[in-house]
Amino acid sequence: MPNSELVFVSHSSKDKNIADAICNWLEKKNIRCWIAPRDILPGVDYGESIVNAINKSQIMIVVFTSNANNSKFVNKEVERAISKGSIVIPLRLQDILPSKSMEFFLSSSHWLDALSPPIERHLDVLTNTVKTLLNEPIPSQSLQIKGNSDKEDISLFNELAPDDWYGAPKNNFSKWIKNLFTDKS
């Protein structure tokens, strides 16, 4: 198993905003993440950078959506992580079944479902899970589910939201996530 305390965030490029938000959340909680394209140096081979990061990572979080489910690149990243002995945490953001390839690679992993709002509660569980797997101490206040109201939960996430979040409303993150996955046809 890799010996680094780096978390690889695997996602479809179509879900970049969501993956960036998850990465920001984890990094705010002192969990070091690697995410494309942010961590790929200009002039360096894209595929080589991804493989190097997977090799250095102890944990991979798969931002599981229909986009990721249909992405050949996410599938390849998951395969590489499993072949290297990394822990793979599928974070399911949509109520969909995995493709046969994803099912093959992820069927033995326990999934973290983040289907019900607010997403911030699920990200707290994700944070505590990652810290536990990395053998890091978890502050006692983090073990409790934070927030008694959507307003309180959303305020936690607003600290992380960059101003240029491609239209994400700063005070309604959970609603914004839900709208991204609502069928508009």
C-alpha cells in the first residue's frame, strides 16, 4: 500500500465544480488532496501525472455520478488505484447503478451515499472516514453531526466556495448540487 497521506479525488471533468468543492472541503479539514487538472504542472504529460499521483495516494475518493459512471478515464483511475492497493471510497451523489466496469472494481468497497441533503453532513462523514483511514486523530466535536439547520450547514460550506464557482450560489450549496442533477428535459 502506498505510504503517503495524499487523497486522490477522481471525478469526471463534467463534475469539476462538485469535485473542487469536495476537495476544498477536505483541504479545509487538513486533508491533503490531489485533483486534476489543478495539480498537473503545465508541460507535464497528463496521464503520467495522474498515474504518479495515484501511486503516491493512500486513498482515492470517487465522485460517483452518472458522468463518472460513463467516464473511461474515471474507470481507468479506479482500476489503477485498486491495482496499487489504495483504499477506494465511492462517494455516491446520484441514485444510479454502477456500470459493469465500475461494478467490477467497486463492488467490494463500502459506498458512502450522499443522496439526501444537506451534502455537508455527508462530507463530515467522508472527512472523518478519511482521517480514520489515515490514522489521524479526529476532534471530538467532529464526531457529532454538525448543524441542526440547513442554514448552519450551508454556512460551513460557504467558507470554502470560491467567488468564481461557475454560478454556484454561495448561500444555497445543497440546492445547487441538487439542481445540477435534476433532469431538465
